Amino acid sequence: MKKTLYVSIISSFILASCVPARKYQDLESKQKECAEELDKLKSRNADLETLATEQHEKVVDLSDRISRLKGDTTLLGKSLRMKERQYDKIDALNQRIQSQLEALQKGSAIENQRLMTDLNATRLELQKKEDELRLLETELSQKKLDLDRLSLDLAAREKRVNELEALIAQKDAAVKALKDKVMNALMGFQDKGLTVVQKNGRVYVSMEAKLLFPSGSTTVNSEGKKALVELAKVLQEQSDLDVLVEGHTDSDKMKSSSHPKDNWELSVLRATSVVKIMLTSSSMDPKTITAAGRSMYLPIDENDKAKNRRIEVILIPKLDELFEMISNE
């Protein structure tokens, strides 16, 4: 473009030298126009060159950006492929988790059903225990009432027992005092086959037959009568006694056609003789004394017949008050 412009200018100068003045003026005018046009073209060319430079720079920048974009695209592609692989793994893992979750849900449903069954069974058992507990509480309340009643009864019985024990102690003391009185009254006969003992709440005055009767006889001798009179004097002062007179024999059989014919008759007749003497020699109440025969059937020593032949006067305290207290239990 520049070469064409220069040729046109040179040609114009050559023509100008060959043409007349008017034409020269025309040429000069055209030259001026051409110069102006040339300036414009130069200015335009400078602008174009600037634009070309700018465009070149833009092209370089775009090329660089394209290059970088290509690099970024490659990197993004790799990253995308990695992400896709990761997504695939995540999807597979998600499917596994979903499968496990479904299995877990199924298992949980079964386990929940089992737990609900166990829970219901536990509830039933708990209800049963609560019912049993309420029943036990009811029974306990009743037992408490019974216990309270029994406690009251026990307290009353303890009081009654204490009263009974006091009464028995009183009776025992009275029996001991009676025994001591009898022993003192019969002190002179104790070395002649007479003994006084206290047992079972009673006083036993045992007199061997030799002290009271001749052999085989039912009549009390003088020595025996003295002992019986002394005993009767003590007993007439006792209003709360029953007196039992028992006759005892040995085991020897009697052979007699008259009375006493046997040991039964002998034991009864001797006991009766003793009772008569005690009543005639004292103010004893006949209602309180009894004669009985034991024959040979209550021996005190199998090897000593003399001890078995005896009269036993058993002093029995009246226990009416004690029996009345017991009967009111």
C-alpha cells in the first residue's frame, strides 16, 4: 500500500512538469488533496498499526488464555474423571449402605417384634407380681391385725400366767409351810419309820406298818395313835386341804377265813382305822378326808417288804382357785 502511494506521487510530479500552469494548479490542488489524503492515510495507517498491535496483543493474550484454558480443561477433565470415579465409589458405597440399612431395618423390625414380645411378657409378669404384691399386702395387713390381736391376747395371757405363777408360788409356799409344821409335829417319830416329803405340790407322810399295827392287824397300836393324833392336830387347822389316807401291803398272800381275807381288805381296813382315829382326835372335816386301799401294787422298794407295808397320808392342797383361773382361759 505504501509503494503504490509513492508511485502515484512521483507520477504526479512528472506530469506536473509536462502540463501547463492551469493543469499544474489542478495538479497542485490534487497534490494537496493527495497530501491531505496521504496524511489521512498515514494517520489511518498509524491507527491501523496501533489497532493491529492491540489486536496482536489480544491474540497473544487470547492464545495464552486458550493455552491456559486447555491446561485447565485438561486438569478439569482429570479432576472430573476423578470426581466421576469418586462418585461411582460413593454411589456403590451408598448402595451398600442402603442395602445394609434395609437389612438393618428388617432386622430391627424382627428385633423390635421380639423386644415387643419380651416387653409384653415382662408387663404381664410385672402385672402378676403387682397382683401378688397387693395380695401379700392384704395378707400382711390381715396378719398385722391378727398379730395385734395376738399381742393383746399374749399380754393378757402373760398377765394370767404371772397370776398363775404367783398363785402356784403361793401354794408351794403354803405346802412347804405345811410340810414344816407336820415335820415339827412328828419330829419324835421320824426315827421309827416315819418320813415327810414334799413332791408334786403335795406333802406325803409315810408311816411304816410296824409303827402303827401289829403284824396282820388292822388295829392301831398306842404308839401309832400318838403319831396320828399329832398329825390330826396340825391338819385340823388347815381348811384348804384334802387328805387321802392310803393303805399299802407287801406281796405276801394272806390265807385267812376271817377278815381281812386278802391284801386288798387289809390295806383298806388299815386306812379306815387311821381315818377314824384322826377324825375322833381332832376337829377335821370328814368331807376332806378319804380312806383308800392300794394292796401290794404300789411298792416303794421291791427288796424291802417292811417299807412296802405302810400307811401314806397324802396332803393335797385345794386348787379350786387355780382351777377356776385356768378354766377361764
